[in-house]
Amino acid sequence: MTESYLLSLLIFSPLLGILILLFIPKNQEKMIKLIGFLATVLPLALAFMAYSAFDKTASGYQFVESKEWINFSNGTMQAFGIDMAINYELGLNGLGMVLILLTAVVASLAAIASIHIKREWKGYFMLFLLLEIGMLGVFAAQNLFLFFLFFEITLIPMYFLIGKWGYIDREKAANSFLIYNGLGSAVMLIAFVALFVRTGTMNIEEITMMMQALGPEANNFKWGVLVALLIAFGVKLPIFPLHSWMLRVHVQAPPAIVMIHSGILLKIGAYGLIRFGLGFFPEQITQIAMLIAILGVINLLYGAYLALIQTDLKMVMAYSSISHMGIVLIGIAALNEAGIQGAVFQVVSHGLISALLFFLIGVYYERTKTSEIPKLGGLARSMPIASGFLLVGALASLGLPGMSGFISEFLAFLGLFREMPIVAAVGALGIILTAIYLLKAVLNVTYGPTPDKWHKLEDIRPLELVPVLVLVGFIVLIGVYPSILAEPLQVTLQLILQGIGG
């Protein structure tokens, strides 16, 4: 194996699992689940290999691959004046590296969490592995065409995983997911095609340089494309009021898929805003920084308030995700090193914490068949270990020092206080609400009188303990040693700041 093909091997390695599963009889439950999990271990090992080989001090992209792919410079396309080529291009900067690693970790843990899937395991794991290919490819793509292709690959398996293996209203949730994200994809495609026609290339680095070279005559074009990208990635993040589809997905999808959705797929929106928004349109983003900050505060407070009044644990965590994505927005809006670093830390931190919380909710649901808080209560008596880790997850989510959530919130608010102190002060109210709704929900579930039917519930099993311990380990590691995340990001953040004049 040579390093130049590392990313291709990493992205497409889950295909091996899909091919093996094709030959496994569909009634072989244990074998299918084992192969499905092992197929996620290979990209995980390759991701750690890439991380260990990643030069944290080097600028530019690493593990670069570039091959000729599609050529429009001859034949009928030339008759329409189209003389362009699209290459197969992969590469990683610091941001892509940490998100690839996060994706590989969460995917492997979600594969373990898939032990609760009750039927049609073969189709489930084949779609699961296809979804992983799409997620890995999004963060490694070096041109807009590949990015869009991998982005679309995530939509198809996700639609079926929600609609076929979800809960009672799964089809409605899947349709909502497809409609919102499909419209977002269409808007993104229009923006990408406009960039392609204007610049003659799909390469992201080349477009970045060309966009910066365009003069004032291109202002209308830049604003048009930027607004389209804000809508496309705003749906994915999601930004209020484009969020309603996400609530249905978090409630109706199986826990393993919610781990992936909240842990990874929502982060594609933040990744797109940082990479394309800040990368292509630094001047325009600077002009609307206040608007982005206000949207972030709305997300933060709106999500926190509605989480406070929910009676379903899944809905509490779903609105909590909306609230925490507000911290990503205010970090981006700060447009300084602390703010943008806080936004990226929040992307990774929330990916780990939300995966932990939704996994534990899935464990509770598996035993009790409900996530309604009034029907639960006193579960710490019969499930002390699971309840203890639920409290750990909640404390991490509300930003307890020593955990990853504290670092991300501190940096994001520090960055915003430097630029927009009044907006930051209003947004800080969200931190108080977060502490209230998380502790209220967790204490109502785990303490108080225990209904008779919950007295003999089985506590968390050894296999279920694996993803919990791994996620808690990463959450604490980033909390006490944030350099492990900051170091690979440093050079990338400096380049972003140079682009926006920071």
C-alpha cells in the first residue's frame, strides 16, 4: 500500500463488507452483524493511520490524489462552448482529518449499537456501510463534483434506514428527511454549477483563488451563490427555521442511525459553511457576520427553551442538538481564531456527546419501550451504570470543565464576546437553560420513585458498554488535553483567518 492511495482505500474500504454480505444468507443474524461491524473497523484503522501520518505543521492538503476523470473538451459538449474537465481529487487538511477520524469512530460504535436491530440485518448493514462511504468521501473530496456525489450518496441509504428500520412514524420522518435534504441538495447543485461555469473548474483550491481574484463586478454573483450555499448547508446543520425535519428523524430513526445523524451528518452543514462559506466568500461573510451571530443565538435559545418543555427524552435531545448547533454558528460569526476554533471543537464535541446520549436513550428504550419522561423515573435503582453514564453525558453536554463541551463553548463565546459582546451576552443565557433542561430530564429519568415494572430491568450489557466507554474516553481526553484536537487544526485555521483578514 502506498500513501498516495490511502484516502481511496479509506473511503471505499466499507465496500469490502458490502461484497461479503452479498454472499451471506439473510437469516445468519450473528454472522451478518459481525461482518457489518468488522467492515467498519478497516476504515477506522486506516483513519488512525492517516491521523498518525498527518503532518500537523504542514500547510496545504495531504494524502492528495488526482486522476483525470471526466472531460468536456471534445465532442458535442464543445459545441455548447463547454471546454472543461473534472478530475477525481481527494485530499485532507486539518479540518477534514479530524472529521474523517470522528466519522470512522462514530460509525464503528454505531455498528455495535446496531445489535438492537431486529430484522433484515443484511439490507440494514449494506445500507449502513454505503452511508459510511458517503460520509467519509464528503470530508475528503477536493472538488465540488465529488463533494456533491458523496453528499448524495449519504441521502439514499439514510432515507431507507429511517423509513424501514425506524419506529411507528418512520415513513413520515424519512419523507421529511428526503424532501428537506433533497431541496437543499438542489440548491447546492445550482450553486456548484454556477461556480463551475464561472471559474471553469471544480477544484476547491482553484475556485478559492479565483473567487478572491474576482473584482467588484462579480459581487452580485458572489452574493447569489453565498445565499444558495447558506440555504443548502443551513438545512443540513440545521439553522432555524429549517430544522423541523431533524426532530422527526431523531425521534423515529433507530438509535444507531440517530448516533450517525446527530454525530456526523449534521456536521456536514458546519463543514460546508466553514470550508465553502469562509473559503470562497470571506468578504461577504464578514459583512453578514452579525446576521449569522443572531441566527446562532436564535438557534441556541429556541432549541434550549423547547428542550426545557419537552416530555419525551428523545425530543429533549433533538432540541438540544438544535441549540448546540447555535454555538457552531456563533463561533463562525466571531471570525477570529478563538471563535472558529470553538466552532470546530463544538462540531467534534457534539458529535461524540450526542452519539453517547442517543445510544444510552436507545438502551433505555430497548428495556422500557418508551422514552416519555413521565413514564420513566427511578431507573438508577435498576440500571445504575447506564444512569451514571447518562449523567456523565448530560454534564459533558452542558459544558462541565474537564470535558470536551466546556472547551468548545468557552472558545466560541470567547471569540464572540471579543467581536459582539451584547449578542454574546444574550446567547450566554442559553448555557443556563441548557444546564436546567439537561439536569431536569436526566434526574426525572434516573431518580425519584421507581415504578414496579422497572424494578428488574437489566443494566447495560458488556457489549453495550464498549461504545459508552470509548465515547466517554474521547470526551474526557479532548476536555483535559484539547491540543490533541487543536494541533492538527492549527495550520488550517490560520489559512482561514488569512483569507478573512483575521
